[in-house]
Amino acid sequence: GENVEQHPSTLSVQEGDSAVIKCTYSDSASNYFPWYKQELGKRPQLIIDIRSNVGEKKDQRIAVTLNKTAKHFSLHITETQPEDSAVYFCAASIEAGTALIFGKGTTLSVSS
Amino acid sequence: GAVVSQHPSRVICKSGTSVKIECRSLDFQATTMFWYRQFPKQSLMLMATSNEGSKATYEQGVEKDKFLINHASLTLSTLTVTSAHPEDSSFYICSARGAGYGYTFGSGTRLTVV
């Protein structure tokens, strides 16, 4: 089955800096790669996703890149703000029907 | 957008009792429901996948007789934790998929077994 590795587990940045979180996946059949932000005790919130036919996607300060050959994808947050502080999870699935398999999460702290 | 309602949001039960958690898709037909468990400061771990009208498929290490999943309709799936013990205390969350709808998460259930 799919296995998703995520690094780093914690990340501390200054407000305004960029943050990068990286994930690798094992199943070459996976074709859907979302990123979630989760606050304590809440459901994961989808912030951006990418499908395997695309190499990069951007939404304002957030971007995701995908390298299918290397089986890794990354989340880039620019101009970080204190409200970006949260736990971020990457995930992978075969979009037609399999479950999302999550990475272990990254706790991002943005200090002002 | 798609909404999945999950109840209860919090439950405290005594050791040895059973607890039922419900997930309802409010505005779409959930052909597939995924159930996850999340321990404090850990990731979401897939417990089982259920397709409407079929038996659930459990992940390795998840006891099917302890975590009973029912998905008898396209709008309702339930997870029953039977004979709960303190080690079952966790955050349980469902995720539904339907035709034309992506992964929609419920709001989660915080289970505490005392």
C-alpha cells in the first residue's frame, strides 16, 4: 500500500519568511496529492491540491510542486504570517477511489 | 459545497461500554466512507474503508470486531467502538466521497474512555 513520508516534523520561521514542507510517496499509481492544515481538535482543511498531470500549482501565497519521477511533492508558503501557524499534512491517493494516506505532519510556527 | 455532519463531537464513556459515531452526508451521496483515528500530536491513520451496501475493509491491525462499521445507506455511515477501553481514547474522523465530490471530512469525534 501507499506510504507517505513528510519532513520536517517541526518548522519555525520568522514572519515574512518562506516555509517549505516536503513529502515523498511510494505508490506510483497515486495521482492526487492534497495538503491540509489542521488546528487542534478540528477537521483537516484543504489548502491546495495537485494532480499528477500538473507539475506546479499556485494559489496566492501557497504553491505546491510535484515531481512524479522522484515521487515527491512540496508545499511552499511565502510571506508567512502568524496565522499560518498550524499543523500541515500532506496526503496521497488514487483519486478514483482509494483513501487518502497522510504524512506524519509538520508543525509550523511563525513568530512575529 | 459538500458537507458531512459527524456526531457526537465529544463523548465520554465508561470502560467496557460501546459508543456509536455517526457521519451523514447532507447534500451528496457518499458512496465511499473512510474512517480515521488520530492520537494526540499524530497523523490521521486510516482504520477502514466502506462502500455503501458492502462490508468494510479494515486496515492491518484494526480489529473488525471491535470497530463495527455500517454503511447501509448513501447518506449515513456509523462507527461503533465496542467494549471501549482507555487506549481507544482518540479523535475519530470520517471522510466521505461521492460521484463528483472530493474527500469531505466530518468534524471529528473526541472519544474519552474512563
